[in-house]
Amino acid sequence: MAREAIVIERVLPAPPETVFAAWGDAASLRAWMTPGTAHDASVEVDFRVGGRFRIVMHDAERDFAHHGEYLELDPPERILMTWISEWAPAGEQRTLLRVELERVGRSRTRLVLTHSELPEGPRYDGHARGWGEILEKLERAIAQGDDACR
């Protein structure tokens, strides 16, 4: 049984083109795709429809690997991908991640992240917190002018 989708919204200090590009660039993803105590990530990305990605988030105790496929890319407005957490129980791991971007004024972007088809269970309880932390890091990287996010 699936739980209610996680929906998180942020307004970021960059135009949609910059935010969209940050989701498809391995160096950029390494800079901010690390929730909680994760200190860095290993990233492989083929940013095209049908392309695949693999992100391994590293913290002091263990690695958290995720992979998936890009189902839809509508630059600079929408990204739809599968999100598979490799540590999840078999048969409960394929979920959907949607990132929607909308221009706000000249140089800001309203980002809405929706993570759906998450099963019930304790392994999935931290996803809302994790995505919130990841988007805070993305916002900081963009605001600080991180070269990886340009």
C-alpha cells in the first residue's frame, strides 16, 4: 500500500534554466544531493529521456544508493524520473519523483518536488525530512554561487 505523496515547495534564487540544469549535472548533484549526515555523494548521470542515474550518498556509517530512469524532461519546467532506493525491501523500491519549476519574477524559481508511490513502512519514514534537507542544500549552493550549480 502506498502512502500519501511527499510534496515540498521552495523558492530558489535562480532562474528555472539554472535550477533545471542543476538536476542533470553530476558535479552539481554531488554538491547538494546529501541529506542529514551524508557528507558527499558519488554520481553518474545520463540526463536525457530514457537515460539513467545512480547516486550514492555517503555518511560516516554507511552508503545509501539510489538509481532510476528519466521518464520525462521538459526544460526548464519539469523532470519526471523513477527513484529506486537500493536498500529498500525487494518489490517496494520503485517510486516516482517529479520536479516542477516555475519562473517567479526575473530570476527566481518556484520548485515543487513530489515523491509518490512510496510504500508504507519505517524505511520510508525519513524521506520527507531528507528531501527537505536536500532542497535546503540546493538553495544554499545556488545562493552562494556554487560553480557546480551554474
